[in-house]
Amino acid sequence: MAGNQQQYALAFVTVNGPLLVQEQNVSVKRETKSTAVATVPGGYMGESPGAAMCTISCTNATPLAKLEYDAGPAMAALQPGQVYIIYGTGAISLKTTVQIIEDSFEHGVDKQGTYSFSARGAFTLWG
């Protein structure tokens, strides 16, 4: 007997407006950056707040004509931008202002070219 089948959602990514149609992979990592608090008599007592943040990494296929999105100018100017991740039908999404902190291009024998970038922003909730 088969288990309960269900449909699974897609996720779509925009950077400063346009949809990244060449996006192949996106990851969202949220961290509290809290610090463990311990005392001699009590041991672990809880957490002290930290500078919470959200890190977003995105990998895109690279068409022959040009990169769909080149983060270089934003990186050179440390220019903030908007990343918006739409989950499924759009009922759930994550939107945050970020600064792109790194990018990379990869290509090799029998491999497609890929362009990746990572960005940091304030901790944000899915909504």
C-alpha cells in the first residue's frame, strides 16, 4: 500500500526585481549568532542574543551570451540589494535586504558553466 502522496513546491528567486530564470539551486541559512551562557554552579543556563543574520546562496546556469545576473558591480560598491524567494504559489516567501559578499564561476570538461553568489542580510521570517 502506498503512503500519502503530495505535491511539493518550487521556489523562485528574484534579485533587485527580475526573476532569475537560470537559477538551479538556492539555499537559505538563518543563524541567531547567540552565545551559550554557562556558570560554574548551573552549567548551561541559556543563550545570550547575538547579531542574527540570514545567508542566501544561489547557483545559476550560465548562458553563452552573458551572465543573467552579475553581482560584481554590487560587490564592488558594497551596494545593498533585495532578494526575494517565492515558495510554491507565493503564499510563503522570504524577502530581505542583502549585501552580496562573494561570487564564483565554474566550468570544466563535460560540465555546464555555473555562476554562484552568496549574500548576507538581517534575520528574517518566512511569511
